[in-house]
Amino acid sequence: MHRAAYVKTGCMALFSLVLVVSIISFPQHSFEASLRGLTIWWEVVFPALLPFFITSELLMGFGVVHFLGVFLEPCMRPLFRVPGVGGFVFSMGIASGYPMGAKLTVHLREHELITRSEGERLVSLTSTSGPLFMVGAVAVGFFHDVRLGMIIALAHYLSAICVGLIMRFHDCHEPRPTTEKPRSYFPHNNHNILYRALQAMHRARVKDGRTIGKLMGDAVTSSIQTLLLIGGFIIMFSVIINLLHILGINKVLAFFFTLFLFPLGVEPALIHALMAGLFEITLGAQMASEAGEAVPLVHKVAIASAIIAWSGLSVHAQVASMLAKTDIRYLPYLFARLIHAILACAWTYILWKPLLPLLSHVSLPAIAQGEPSSVTVWSNSHLFVLSTLLMAGLLVIMLCLMSVAQLQVKKRQF
């Protein structure tokens, strides 16, 4: 044990030393990469995530999370073995994307609204990309075809639900706690579920006790701190990826990727995209879209879906740093992301033939010609409609799964 610990310490020290020496050796390249990461964070990530972070903190302080906890308990508990508050985390994760699901899961664990095993299941389920990124950035920006956004997003969320159903067996022998503090928020009585949900929301609001001014200030402070953390990871991984390219390490990684994936029939251009997506989601998806005309479009989209589901080591580092505040382990999250990537790729192939003919009736001549004005229109109005339809479809799927789960519970009772 001590020898393994020493080896781990030595490897971490060696990595830090090599990184520092590389930055000193290539200061101009490191500065430019850092500036690119800063630009992405300041112009895209910061304004996109800050409103979601602040409003999520407000919803927690006002007890809306506890309201949803009672309301969604009949759905989330039988399907995913997580409390009803997981429905709130899942919906916010879908709306805002990485790493909102991890942040909210950590918040629930810190307030003892979930157990450790429930937190590990929940963060595996709720770590999803946002629909506007998949439809707007990937489909329109990279593939120049908004119709592909529906396939990518639907494959992404269907595979996320499948991951949640798989992860429900995680810690299946976990003993239920005898005194469950989280459930003390959720009163059980003979009233209907809506009344109990309102009662739980009121109790949580009274227990919090902060004024709206204090709550708003705490929400802004906490959100800014989280975004500074995310920005630091984005900038650092931008520098690391650039240094790997300069030092030629990316060629070594490409060799190993080719060694394992080329026998499976994966095109070399897509292997390079997977290698880039291992570190950073945006760069990997862009390289998948530019794999070349010889590569079939379905393969490009499938690889892009896998990269989006994996989310890149940059997002993994952000999530790991958030989980480190609690006793929630990182390895179940890593396993879930691997499964998510494989399932997202598989769902893309499954949905390709039945959905593409339906979406082919959508006329997009302006986007095909690459007119910026038309792309802007799609990214504001049509993308909102597509996101709404996608959310409605996911809601129908969740209701169907909830009905099946409730029927199983009734059969067990009889």
C-alpha cells in the first residue's frame, strides 16, 4: 500500500514538473492557448451558465426542489432509485448542460437530501449536454444541418435514461438508513400529493430562513465561484491540449487509438476526432464533422454523439473537483460516462434510418448555402421549437416508464 502511494505521488509530481517545464519552454503557444480558453469561457460559458446557476440556487432556497421531490418521487424512486428531487436535477441538467447536474447533486448531498449511493446514481443520470449546444453548435455550426440536431439530442437523452436505468443497480445491496433526514422534508400523510408537495416546500423555506436579498447575494456568490472554477479548468485544458500537439504526444495517443479501433472498422479521421474528444468535447465534435467526404455522414454523427456523451476530460475534471467536496465517488461517474458514450453512438445508428426520412421534409436551403443570417434565425426560434419538442418527447417517455414502474409495484403488493 505504501509503495503504491509513493508511486502515485511520484507520478503526480512528475506530471506537474513536465507541465511547468513545457509551459516555460513554449510561453507564446501557452499564452495563445490560454487566451483561447479564456475567450470561450468569457464569451460562451459564463453568460450561458450564470443565469442557470443563480436561478437553481434560488429555487433551492425557496423550497421548489422539495416541492418537486414529493411530486416526482413516484417516478424517480422506482425507475432510478433516487429521490424525487432527482427530477429537478435532471431537468436543470438538460436545460443548461455540463456541469449543472454535478453541481446540484453535490448541493443535495451537502444538505443530506440524498445518500452517497443515491448521489452517485444521480450524477450519472443527470450529467448531460444542453440541447442548444447539440443543435446549435454541433448540428448547425459543425455539420451545417439543423436536422441532425434532433437525432443527436434524442440519442443523447435516450442513452442518458438508459444509463440511469443501468446505474439503478449500483450499490443494490445498500441498506436503507434507519433515520432518513432527507425524508423529514417530505411529509407523509393522507392528503393528496399536491398538498404534500406544497407543505414540503413551505417547511423547507421556513427552515432555510434567509431573506430574498440574502438568498440572492449567496446565489450570485456561489455561482461566480463555481464559474471561476470551470473557467480555470477550461483554460488549463486548452493549454494542455496545445502542448500535447506541440510535443507530439498526440501522435503517440493516435497510434494507440488506431491500434484498438482500426480493426473495428473505424476510419482514421474519426480516430483522430475521438482522440481530441477524449480531452475536449467541442474540438472532438468539430473534427468528427470534418472527417472527410469519404466517411459516411452517419459515422460522423455517431462519433460526435459518443464524444458529446463522454464530455471530455475537461468536464470530468470539473465534476471531480465538485464531487471532492462530498463523499460521492468519481469512479461510478467515469463508468457511467463510458456507458453513455457507447449507448449514444448505438442510439444514433438506431434512430438514423427511421428519423432521417421524416426530417428530410424540412427545407433548409439557406443553411445549406451557409448564409449566416439564416443560421442565426434557426439558433434562436427554430432551435427553441426543436428543444421544446425534444423535452415533450422525453416527458412522454418518462411518463410511460413511470406507468410501467407503478404497475410493477402494484403487482408486488398483490
